[in-house]
Amino acid sequence: MKVLYTATATAKGGREGHVRSDDGRVDLDLSVPRELGGAGGEGANPEQLFAAGYAACFESAVRYEAAQRNIKHDDVSVTCHVGIGPREASGFGLTVRLDVHIGGVDHDMAQTLIEAAHRDICPYSHATRGNVDVDVSLAP
């Protein structure tokens, strides 16, 4: 693979620390959610950051696929839910649910677009395949 761009970020202090990208565009305190035994603080957490990245990337993949097929649409949005919990074997694992809304496109074509985006285009989908349970569904 020919790398076109590399994002770089450094975390210090783990889930209760700070994360900063090398260019300073991401510069966030981190907090452990209460559900994971933390204080809940005002900082972001890694699952939120992953959900934001996956949602944005998947929406772009859907828009790209629609453009490749000359499909006009009114609106596209993706809501990504990232869950974390203990794995049966050991450690922790993630689950992902993508709720995709595509306005102005009939249901069958919208389903075709999200399936193609997930199967062929989105690098987050490629990276998680076989590693993370990802449920992609068409939202109203």
C-alpha cells in the first residue's frame, strides 16, 4: 500500500491522561467513563474518538459510492456507536454499530450504497473486519 497521509498522536497518562496530535489540531484531556469505573470527568475517551473517526470516514465512503454511481441524495449522516467490554478469552473488545441515513434515495439503493461502502471503500471497515463486530444499518 502506498501511504498518502499519516496521522500522528501521542497519549500520556492513558485513559486519564491527555492526547495530542503532532500538529496540535487534536489536543484533548481524557477521562474514564463511570461505566468503566472511572470518575466520568469532562475529557473525551478513546471510544468516542474512534466513533467520531469511523462515522466521518464511513459517511465519506457512502458519499463516494453514491458519486461513483451518479446517485443524487439529499442528505447523508452516520451515527457510530462504539461499545467496549470484557472479552471471553481475556482483555477487552469493541463492538460497532453504524446507523446510516441517506435522504432522497430509495431504500434498496441506500442499502446497496452502505453495503458497498462497508465492503469496498471505508478503511475503518477494512481495519475492523474479522476483528470487531460491526453492524451497519440503514436509519430512517
